Amino acid sequence: MAALALAGCATSPPPAEVLDRALKATGADRLDSLRYEAAGTGATFGQAYTAGGAWPRITVHGVTRHIDYRAAAMREEIMLSRAEPQGGGGYPLSGQQRNDQYLSGELAWNLAGTNVTPGGRFVAERIHQLWVTPHGALKAAQRHGATAARGEDGGSAIAFTVPGRLAATVHVGADGLVRRIDSTFPDPVMGDTRAVTRYGDWRDAGGGVRFPMRIEQSVGGHPTLALAVTAVQPNAPVSLPVPDAARDTTERVTADVAAPGVWFLGGGSHNSVLIEQTDHLILVEAPLGDARSQAVIDRAKALVPNKPIRWLVNSHPHFDHAGGLRTAVAEGATIVTHQANVPWLERLFAQPNSVRPDAMARAGKPPRLRGVGDRADIGDAARPVELHRITGGPHHDGMVMVWLPRERLLIEADAFTPPPPNTPPPAVPNANNVNLVENIERLKLPVDRILPLHGRVVPLAALYEATGRTPPR
């Protein structure tokens, strides 16, 4: 780790001296809470249009961040819009969207109006963001036995590790101000994930506190933030109570029979589908992370004991849909995905998850991947199972859907998420929905029902209604 390497440097300055200077220069020693406003550009981490490509760009019309360092809590109110049409993220193709995101200790959640959605998969990333703020990094270094070494341009480098959460090196200038933070945090897909956060244009924010007016960040090798700060309030009053719904982190997996030998596994924000074969099982989708995917795997094994999960079909490698792939590897399943995704996933699987070892790291099993082209058959004679590439869509270039010809069931992710019952069709049809219709018609699939990997099971007519089209007879 970086901390060990720095500790071995014979010319290292005393950490307490370096930290004390930086704490005083930034005012972190007199800062318990913070509120700041900013605007600029950003990107949606883990939602690239092509495997290994840059994260999709967004415009950050405004973000207000509230931080309580004593409680390790944070709230972000973000107004954003897409800056490019391709890629994921769940944002509309036009117009602005508000996101309210929260962290308190080891709990994360999102708030839309009065609806609270627990966000276990966001915990690691948000803890990382909290402690790579410049003042937060210095406070974390003070608490976690930092080491120090000579740095760049007469400055110093301070290294620390928050066990199980992140490792960081804080580059401090000769003036004691934080210039850059190199950090590593655990991600369910990428394993040890590198981030670089740069701070510039430090100014007096009042009360003996200084704050950078420019913030830039890259994560996983691609830019994620470029913000200009417009307002700062040191020691602003912050109240971030945890709603009861956010404390409920239990993974519930429901199992509904879609057809004999086919189960729709729901109960959360992301669904999976279990397909029984003569001597093995096919599981479609391992989402979010170890917790959700292990609960899904356990339910699948309870439904059909004594048959191994041979294939784990990944619809596409966006991080919410690929977060449990390492869990499936630990189970011994072979990952099946479009061939365009395989080289990138192989690189990610080769990365360790040393900061917070996951199921794959603990199991020590080598990953096995099978890439498929525009069509593949992975079922047996008793129950054929076809994979088809979804071509021409704006969400991801390497998406596959699963077709069960005898049951006339179509399994897909993000191409169509059914709205609540009795929702009127949108004035402008969703481009992903239209693209799915085009692919179904291109392949001449006689679909009866859609098993979406978000939302409820619906008849094909629901998709056509959402696009303003008449379903085939």
C-alpha cells in the first residue's frame, strides 16, 4: 500500500508536523461541517456506452453538498441533464433531473420526493467521496495513523488508510494546501478502483477556513467531475437524520413462477430470472453487489437443490447490472455476456479487491467467461434458451436479451422498464423502448410476456402501448 511505501522513506518529515501545518492552512482544524455550491460538468460512473469506454458526460447545473464530518454524513442535491445521448444512468434524454443522495455512517439512500430508496451499492463510493474532500482527507489522516514523505515542489505527501473503505495519499503544497488526492476504494465490479481528485484556486471562506474553488476528479481512468465552486459556508448547520426505510438493508428475494421451470426473482430494485435445465441452472443477471447477488443465488439453490448454476447471463456490464458478477464467479458459474464486453471484464477480474475483499477474492476461484455474438443457444433440448444482441440502442453497445421460445418469454434489462399500471404513454416515446420493439420485430420473436430486469412482468402489449404502436397479431 502507499502508506507502507511512504513510511519506508528515510527522509520522511514527521507526520504530525505535516498534518498540523495542513490542518491550520486549510482551516480543517476548526471545521466540523460544511456547505458548498458548485456547477460544471460530470459523468455517470460505471455507465459507459461501450465496455471500457469513458463514462457518459452530464451537465451539472447545480450541486449543493452538505457535510457533517463529526457524524460522517453527507447530502448532495444535484440538478443535472445528459450531455450526450448514449450510455446509462437512468437520466432522461432531454430536460433536467434532480437527485438527492445521502450518506450517514455505513448507510446510503436516495430521496425522490418523499420516497426513500436504500442504496447499499452506493456506500463505498460515497464514503470515499466524503473522505477525499480536502478537509475530510486531512481529518481522516489524523484519525488513521498517517505517514508522511517529501512531496512535489517542496510539499509533502500524507498517506492513510480507512480500513475496509479507502487508501489515499494527500499531496500538500509548500503552503499547506491540498493540491491532489490519489485514492483507491472498493467497487463491486472494478475491485480496487483508482481515483484522482485535484483542488485549485484556494480562497478564504471565512472563519479561518480556506476552500478550493476548482474541483476536478477522475475515477477508473476517466473524468467524472469538473466543478466551479460558487458559494461556501464553513460550519453550516447540518441535520441529516436517517429515515427508517434507509435502515432496512435486508435483501428480499421473491420468486414467482413465470412458467414451469422458470422463476422471476424480484423483491428489490433489480430482478433476476432462474431457468432450470436438465442437469444445471441458468441464472440471468447478478446485480448490484455481493449482498443482493448472494441472496439471489441462495434463493435459486433453494428453489432447485442439487443442480449447479452453470451459466450466469449478464445483460450488459453497467455497474448496477454487473455488481454481482464476482459473486457468481465465487459460486463457480461461467459468465456469459456479449463478446465485446469480455476483454474489459477480464481486465477487471484481474484486479484485486484488497481494500475490502469480496466473495471472489475470498473464494480464490479463477473467473470463466464466455463471449457470444449476435445470437447464441445456451439451453438444452428440454428447454431451449436463446441469447440475442440488442442492436442500435442508445443504452449500451453490448447488450443481450434472453428469449425462451417454448415459453414465449423475453428477458431484458433497461430497454423497457414497465411503468406502474394505468400510466398514460409518454408524449415522446422512450428511445430505448422504441429500439426494443425494432429488435423484436427484426428477429420476428413471438413474445407473449416480458420479464424485465427492472419492474414487473407485463404482456408484450405494454411495450407497444408505451411506444404508441400497435402490437402484432
